Amino acid sequence: MNLYDLMMKRRSARNFKDQEIPEEIVEQLLDAANNAPSGGNIQPISVIVVQEADARKELSEMVGDQPWVKNAPLSLIFCIDFYRIKKWASVSDTEFKGEHALEHFLIAYADLMCSAQNVVILAESHGLGSVYIGTILVAIDQAREYFNIPKFVLPMMVLSIGYPKSVPKNVPKLKRDVITHRERYRKLSEDEIKKAFDDKYGKFEDNVRKYIERIYVEAVEANKQEKHPWADLESIKKELEKLNIKNNAQFLFRFRYPTDEMVKLNENLISAFKNAGFEFF
């Protein structure tokens, strides 16, 4: 399979076989992480390798009881690491204040995601599947304590990896011409935007249960693996009816990612950043 086809076929996998990943492949994945693009080639990132069963279980609980984190034989915690940079600057008779500079932080976060995506693509080429876990952001303090992460280091993303039992076939995406703009930004009309998302998600009202199964892959996979209460499809359907959800946007921003709750999370994030020594707000 050529690289283009591999990238077009890639989907997040959440159902993994009970099969270890050979150490030589793990080392290749870490080499790919290390060889990713980096602003100024400063490489302000660290990767924590999580393979022991107890640590995988603990990590799974931290990120909202997502069973695939526990079941995957390998999880990588991608961290912005200014501890190492600050120490290097200090012993070199200079100073680094990246923890106070929003631009340094944003560049480091871009570096981190480039590193993680390098791993995703190489993993695919080895027949592995992976899934990004962003909810580590709600457990930064807890993760820092459990994994002995020092000040000036922030765990920002988890990547769980393993040999997949199954991979979703049809994950909806916007059409290419919706997200691409030639030379200048092209503002879509309201009708064009509505059609673009209708084409992506389909009709919400036709069959709510089938819609949930198609769109809310996390709930379907969790329900298959461990019957989590938060993943019960009938309970989800009842909650949608209770919230009077009638369309795709309401499903996303009232139920899956409630807008007011997402805004409230700012306080926790800012507190966790400050606890780690980051103060650019």
C-alpha cells in the first residue's frame, strides 16, 4: 500500500488484540517521534512510554475510564518539556523563559502533535492501530503526580497503540473543497456551510440510534468492551430526547462537548498549567 492510500485508510482504532508489540517496533515508533519537525529544532517534548498493566489501568481511569487505554499494549504520553530546556539554558549560562511565553508554548504544542502524528503513520505501516486521547488535559495534575513529571513539563496528549481487532470503516469527513482555500480564504454562505455538515454527518432525525452508532464511535466501542454506563446507547438516546436535540450541531455542542462545560474547563486548565510553572495568561 502506498503512503497516500495508507493515510486515506487510517481510522482511529479502539478495539485492540491482546498482543504485545515487538520491542524493535516500539523503538522505531520512538525514533519517528524523535525525528519529527521542531521549531528551531529545539525539541521541547518528552514521551512517556506506558506498557505495564497497572500504569495502563491508572491512565485509563484518569482519562475518563476509556477501556482502550487500558487494553492497548502501549500508550505514549506526549509532553511539552521546558524542564530540560531550562536546565540546558542554565548550565549554558543563559536563560529560557518559555513557560512565560505563549509563542514558545504554541510552537512546542505544534512540535508535539507533529511528533505524535509521525508515530501514527509509522504505526499504520506496521499493521498497528492507534487513537488519540485528548482528555489527559482534564487530569494534568493527576498525571504529573503519578508519572513523576517535574515542574515545567505538561502532559498534553496520549496515543494508545496496538494491533486492532476492528477499525471503523466509514468515519465521516468534510469534503476536501470545504476545508481548502486557494490563495485567499473563501467565506462559505450559511446554506453552503449547512449543506457541508449535512453531507458529512447525514440526517440526524432519520434514525437517532443508527446516527449515534455511526457518529459516536467512542460510545459504541466502550459499550462493546466493558458496558460502561456512559456508553449505553439507549441511555444516550433518552438524554438526547431530554435535551431536545434536533440536529448535528446540537448533538455536538449540547451533548458531546457541551459549550458551557468546555468554557468552564478553562479554570482547571489554567490552574494545572500554573501548578506546572506555566504562567503566560
